[in-house]
Amino acid sequence: MKLGLSGFAGLTAHKYARGKTKPDQGLPVSVSRTSLKKYQAIPTTCRQCPAGCGIIAYLDGDRLVQVLGNPDHPDNRGGLCAKGIAGINLVNDVERLLYPLKRVGSRGSSSWSRITWDEAYSILLTRLEPLISRGETHRLVVDSGSEDPLLDEFLSSLGCSSVLKRQVEKNNCGQAALASVFGLHLLEADIENSHTIFNFGANPYENHDRFVGMARRLVRARVDNGARLVTFDVRMSKTAAGSDEWIPLKAGTDGLLALALIKVILDSGLHHRDYFRKKNQGFIARLKKHVSRYTLDYAESECGVPSRVIEKLALRFATGSPAVALVGGGVTDHYNGFESARCIALLNLLVGNVGKKGGLFYPGWGSETDRIFQISKSAKTKPTGFADLKTMIESKSRLDTCLIYQSNPAYSDADCLALEKILKDEDKIPFLVVMDTHMTETALLADLVLPAATYLESWGVETRLSMERKPLINFNQPAATLLSDAQVLRSPAFNIGKLLDRQFRPRGESREIGNLCLELSRRLGGKMAEFLPYEDTLDFVRKRIAGHDDVSRQGGIQYLKQHGYWEGEHPLSLAETEVLFQRYSPVLKASTPFDLPEYQPLPNQGTKGNNVFVLTTFKPNLSAYGTANSKWVREFFHQNQLWMNTGSARKLGIKNGSRVRVTSSVGSLTLRVLATERIHPDSAALAIGVGHSGVGNVARGKAFKSQDRDTELIWWGKKGNGVNPHQIIESQWSASWPGQGLKDTLITVEKI
């Protein structure tokens, strides 16, 4: 765990850092420290976060005992963070949901009756069949916290349009901003070849959609290229602490700072002229006029960054080629996040880094990539434009059924206590189904609770570009729980022809969401059954792989089982990104005036008193959906303190460790203060991921007796299990784009 916490960035010096072992060299061997018995190695993919790191699960007999990084995988190259290592806790947790449960008391009373899967399917069919027959499947609302192509196809066949896809929606604001400037909604940084990196509100050293792979390449850029890393954030994150400079700007002013940087670059004549010489020659003149009001003095007064510093930074970004500016949740989670992200995109454009080495590239272009991408392509569901369940429910009328899969909105959504009241209201939600690995805060409110298999017990396939810009297939195969020979022989599904194949089954009666969808489609019959003609999730994966020559030539699914991934031979050309950009960018289309981004000040920020602060939240390295009840993670991370600037705290008579009451318009919390210079004086910060009232005793910090003797040794409950910031975060929505102001809540802080 200590290696996962702090060592992954340092693993750049690891023997695999300069390359990767060839797949035919075999998987690394691991042995028991007591018996010296060699463990069985199964390569698969981590799903604790979107990074999709390659991992190797090790079995001692039929027991999962270790999870390590796959040194062959092109993205993480053997590195793995602490939450990835803790995947073993998710599988082996004694508090996991293992059987279907039906509510027998009032909603939220935690009174349950264990039922069979047949009964569970019958209950689901009594809800679905009338909706289908009446053509009212819009009355079904789905909240999916984990991507699954079979779930997508099942919902598409139902005609269900009210689908909240968490992993898609959380990036909507930033992707829309990119599309408005470049005409491309997905752009990634060739960070390893950059020389100047401006980081606006991202935290790749601690969490990122590419996490370990991104962090390793960022370290490589700084070591090999001498790249300069500058982080703009209200809080000194792990990335800010590891940067050459940390610029603590005022919350929500990132867009203004970017516009001021653009003005300095234009005034100095350091912009990339070739981008605009042939197309839309009048754009630069129009842009100069537009940014003329975003002066250094204005930026200094609003952002709190000295004029000389802004000017120095602008010249560095323009001359330190190749340069790239990153955008993270510290920008897009504000009310003005869409416009601010557009301003930063324009800064990238101005130095001509699109389709250039060390700049931005489009991860979805090229004939080979397109062919490979078809493997995991599923029925497309349009983004709802909602990032939380409360707003989605309130926008609908006459809801019938709500299905929530591996999402915990009663804990993680803004103003979650208000959502909890809605979920309890049977008039607003007549029937609530939750499918998850644990009895979460949301599952405690359900009418029907279904046990979900973990990613280490499931089949799956996902396609993307590797960080080397090559087509990549990430493969999931079960690594737990391995059935004994006796269990296989007793199984009604036993096939003598597959006697030598390893046989796995999820713990208890937990099931993959894909297999649930397939069984429902079979029982519904007719076109529903025809639409999903697969035996099970393995059959689905096998048929998706079959017929793709690039993969089949190397052994198809057998190759994936052996290595856990497949990578194409030829990298995507950066020049193809530039061609796409020139074709689709609104900036370069002279016939259509480009809507230039503006700085939008955050609402209600001008009326703050001495004890009023802007609350920002952050996600530590250990925080992930699958680590909520992890005994290893919770021992390291079980408390959160309110970060306050030392000077701001002193004015209120607050010292380090003082107990305070934090109040917003929707609630209040009581906790202790961390007085530090590592945060802007106008902001306060809280870590997310603790303060659970559900999930399990480990998450709540309560010792208990179980088959796992470690559960009797839980000691941190004496200090409390932290607070949940989402209880006091206001649900705010932008007028210009459906993004949330998750980092805009004003709080008052009072010493107790």
C-alpha cells in the first residue's frame, strides 16, 4: 500500500520504465512468502478508476491474494496506485452484498427479506412489461456509475432515453468546451514530449482519467525534457506540490487568467501565425480587440496573481515550445467552467499545439483505430445533460421505476440529503432498484437490492488509444473466485469439453450487470431476445473480438486471456489531428464568426464576509467507488479536515485542530481545521470519500467480529469516520452550459 501511495511516480526508474517486456516473455512470477509456492497469474484490467491500468491478479489455489501492475501494459507499464492494489479488498470483503434482497418494511427502514434470483427477475418483469406494452419506457430512469456495453444495448432495445451515465456526464463540460474551439470533443496531451506544461485545476499526480500512465509520463517529461510544470489551483494539490511553480489563484478565475495570458502573447506577437495565415486571417485582429479589456491590472485584481507573474508566465508559455495547457475539475466544476475551459482551449490554440509533438492529439482517428473501436462500441445513448439524479428526476413527470447501478447518489450527489428525501418518496419514485457490491446509502433506500459482481469477477472489453497513440484493447476476465474441480464437476453447466478451462463464478449469488440484462431480454422474449443474441458476457466479448483481423492474427480472445490487453503496431499520426482540426474548427472557418469566450465571474462572490469562504472539494489518491469499505484504504484515509489558510483562520481566532461548524445554504457539518499556507485565503477545502453512513462497518469505522479477524482491529472509529462534504454542497447549474457549480458553494466557518 505504501508503494501505491507514494511510489508510483518514482517507478519511472523501474526496469520497465524505458519500455516494456515483450508479451512472449511471460507474466512476472509471484510466490508465497511462507510456502514458496508459485501463485497462478491472471492478467486483467483495473476498474477502480477510468484509467484502465493493466494488472495481474495472483491466486493461491482458489484464493485471490495479490494484485500488481502488469509491466507489459503500454499505459501504466507496471505501475499501480494504492486503490488498484486494494482491489483485493473489494472482492474478499466480508460485508459484500451476495444475495438479492427485497424490502419488507417501510422504505429506508433497512428491513429486508432474502429472495431468489427467479423472484428478483419476476419483480423486474412486472415493472418492465407494462412500460414496454404501453410504450412508456421513458418512465424508466437509469443511473449508471459504471460503463457497460450490454447494459447500453439492453436499454437501447427498451427505448429507454432517461439514462444518466456518470462517467460520460462528468466530462461533458470540458469536452463541449474543446468542441466549441477545435471542433473535436476529445483531445489528449502528448505530455511526455512537452517542454512547458500549464496545469489548470488538474491533479494527475493524485487522480486523473489516465492517472498512473499520465503521472509517469509527466515525470518523464520533467526528467528527460526538463519540462517546466506550473499549476494553477486554489489548493496545493499533490501535483501543485510537485510542480516548479504553484499559482494560488482565486476560485473560478482561471478563464480570466487565460485571457490575460492570451493578451500578453498577442501584444508580444508570439502567437502561432501559420494557423491563421491561410484561413480566417481576420481572427487574430478580432481576438486582439476582444481581449483588450482583459488587462494585467484587471487580472491581478480579480485573480490575485501579480501582473509581473502573469506576464512572465505568458512569455514562458509562448516561447517554451512545445507547450500544452491541461484542464481539470478545478476549472470545469465551477459555474463558469464551460467558458473558462474555452478560454484555456484558446490559449492552446494560440501557440499552435494541435496535432504537434508535445501538444494535443485526437484519440479516435485513423482507419485502423476505427476498426478496433468497433469491438467495444455499444448502442449510443445521448447525454442527458444532467450530472446528478435529483435534477434529472425533477425534470421528469410520472416516473415509474428507477434503476441505479454502481452509483451512490444519496452519498455523492450535491445536496445529497435533499436527494435522499426524494428517493424515500414513493409518490415521486414508485419503485427503486439498486444493483451494487455493497449496501450503500442509496441501496438502503431501495425496494429491490441486487448483488453486483466486481470487475475482478467479470468479463469485459474496452477500446481506446494507448498513451503511445496506438489502438489498445483492455480486457477484463474473471480472476476471482476460482471454482475447485469438485465444484466444477457438480455444476449443472459443466461441460466435459471444457474440463481444462479455468472455471470462475462471482462470490455468493452476485452477477454481472450484462448477464442480468441478457436474462431479462430472454424472459421478455420477442425482439428483445433477438436484439441481444448472446449466451452470456463471455459470449458477448468473444463475438465482439471475432472477425477483427488485427486481433485475430495474434490469437483473438486467447491472446487477450494470456496477456490482458492487445496493442496495435502503428501509432496514430499527429498530423491527422491537425487535418481534422483544420477541417472542423469553428475558429478557422472564416464564413462563420467564432463565438469568443468570455470571463464570467462566479455569482455571489462579491458579498463575502471575513468568515465566508468558497468551498472546494478534492479527491485523494485513495478515494474510489470501490474503496469505500476497503480495510487497507480506510486505515490510511478515514478522516478529513477543513483546509483553511493560516492567515484567514487567525483572523477568526481559529487554530490548527480547532473544532468548527461549517454552514452552507443547505446544511452544516462539524469538524476540525487544518490551518495551512497551502490554500488561497478566500477558499476552504474538504476531501471527499469519507463520512459514510452506509456501505459497511469498515467504512463507518466500527470494529466487528467476522471471518476476517482484521475487522476486530478497526481502531480509527474512535476519531470518527470523517464528514461527507456533499451534504452541504449546493446544487448549482450553469446558464450557458449544463455543468454543475460543485466548487462554488459559499460556507460560513464558526469556531465552536
